[in-house]
Amino acid sequence: MADTVEVTAKVKSVDLKNHRATLQLPDGRTKTFKVRPDVELTKETVGAEVVIRITEAIAISVSKP
């Protein structure tokens, strides 16, 4: 089972060496994400609003003893 949510977040900081960005989510929390290699990440990115897609997946396995 998977659930996908699209949100607009603000870039608070970038880690150019590790290609990561810390985003402020709509609820005020901040979270750091790995950025895809094909996305240009620069210091000028800080302050930009971005749309991100978050997918959460759950897998359940049932077996008989």
C-alpha cells in the first residue's frame, strides 16, 4: 500500500557536498531530504519555494505458524 502527498515547502538550507536540502514544511517542521542528481542545487536555492512529492509505503506479511 502506498500513499503520495504533494506539498509546497521552503528551502531553508542546502548541503552542496551531499546534495541535500533542508525544507520547511507547511506545518512549520523542517526536514532534510536527499535531492535527485538531475536537480540543480545551488546556494541561491535557499529561500525558494518548491513542490515536493512524498510517497509512503507500507508492506505487511502474514504467515501461518
